[in-house]
Amino acid sequence: MQVRRSMAETARTPVQGRRFVFVLLDNFTLLSFASALDALRIANRMGEGALYSWMIVGEGGDSVSCSAGTVFKLDSDLPELVREDTVLVCGGIDVQKATTKRLLNWLRREARRGLAVGGLCTAAYTLARAGLLDGKRATIHWENQDSFSEEFEEVNLTKSVFVIDGNRLTTAGGTSSIDLMLKIIADDHGEDLANAVADQLIYSSIRTDQDTQRLSVPTRIGVRHPKLSQVIQMMETNVEEPISPATLARRVGMSTRQLERLFRRYLNRSPKRYYMELRLQKARNLLMQTDMSVINVALACGFASPSHFSKCYRAHYDTTPYRERGSHAARLSI
């Protein structure tokens, strides 16, 4: 099946031969990269022409491994580009380690020349470290949102699937690369071509930048109880300054005892225990993904003292915050 030329002709401003430069970081996420690349390949096939081209680059210009261990041969080291190129940095596991000084300097240089620069999956971190997201809206994989927010206060972080703010593009990871590329294809060559590409990908629900990346609370917890969902939503958005169970209950129009029964029935734990697990999960993310001191991590997760934080952390994870960070650093150095 091919898209008729009339489809491409409906685009407001057809763009021919646009080149994407994929920068693969060590341990990049394969799905994010492959999703973006295949959308471009299919657009060429369906659009009756070489609408897009691409090259794959990275530091050293030799090869790089994705987080699944597969090795990819690179086309080039970090080259000098032309202004019409679009740079897409592909991040993944341990993006902090993969974000080198040389890469940051290269990104800043290319951005100063007016290139569009994007980050797929965790690579929004790389763009932010380069100062390319200051004052911009952006997104990053939900698992990295806590650490990102703590480190880059000047970035307007959202929970969207993808964000386009001027000539800066970011995605949340996974299949969100497809949504970004379909948006670009639609802007370049019309909705009909974008829909045809989605059809080929068997992608039946195209998301926009208004869609959030995580499943709804009821879907995540497997319970469709409106008041329980409201309480959990309040907990998730108030980790640094926890709300008491009595206040949570009052806000959804029930007694504290009723709230206790609700949590016991559906989640087999008390509201206080569930809240503690949310706070400790955020703390673990911050310990592994930032250089924040343990004291500051404790404060960011609503603990009044490091000793109380350490006690709760050990009870839940069977290790101390200090040992957790040390073992994580040791794994990264291997």
C-alpha cells in the first residue's frame, strides 16, 4: 500500500529530504531509537520518495551498545552538521555517566547554530545538562522525573508523552518516539501520511503532547474506586510534605476509619504504610540518579531527620541509604 500523492499535497509546508542525526549514548534504550527510525523509514515508503534521511553517530564513531547488550555500528563520530538537520539524542540507563563533557560541548555548539535538538527517553537529562532546556517545557521517563526536577529547576518539566517547545523536542521513552515522529510527519507532509505510517506500525491510538505517559491510578493499582484514586493522587503529588491520613480522609469526604478500611480492603496495607512506600521509592530513585546528599534526599521525601529516614529505608529495602548509593556506584564503575 502506498499513500497517494494527493495526501502529501495536503500538507501546509511540505519538507523534502529532512535529515535526522541520531546520537546513540552508551546503554541507550533500543525501543525509543527503533520506534523513531522505523517511523521515518515507513514515511519514505508510504510517501513515494526520500522524504527523510538519517545518520547514526556517537562518541568515537565506532560502535555503541544499547541497554539490551546489542552492539550498533556508528556512521560517524560527532560531526559538524548543517542548520537544517535535526539532532535526536537517544538515552537510556545511566544517562548521567553517558553524558560526557565532549558530548555537551558538541551539543551546545550545534544548538548555537540554530539546529533543532531533541532527547529521546532519558536524554532530556543530557539536553538539560547542556543548558538547552532552560526556560523550556520538557518531559522525561517517569522513573527519572523526581531526580530531574531536583537537579534542573529552570526546566518546566511535564508528564506529557512528548513535548515540542520551539526547536527543542523531548520524549518520555518507549513508544512515545512514535508519537513524536508522527507529529513531525503530519506537520511536514500532512495528517494522511502520518495516519498511514501509524497504520503500518499497527499503532491504533496516536497520542498528542496533551497525553500523559503513565497509566491512570486505577489502572496501575488494579482498583477502580474513585475516592481511593483521589487519595493516592494526592499522596503522589505531596511527597515532600506528606498529608496526614485524617486530612486525606476529610478531603474526599470520609472518616479516617473509613479510609483505613478502604486501603486494607483493596491494597492490604494502611494509608500510612502505602504513603511511606511511595516516599521511600522516590528516595531510592534520588539516591541512584542524583548526587544529592542523603540528608537532602531525606528532606525531599518528607523525612524530618536522617536517622528516621535511614531506619525506615533499612526496614523496607534491607539496606541503608548510604550502602544503597555505594553499591550502585560500584556497579556503575564495573
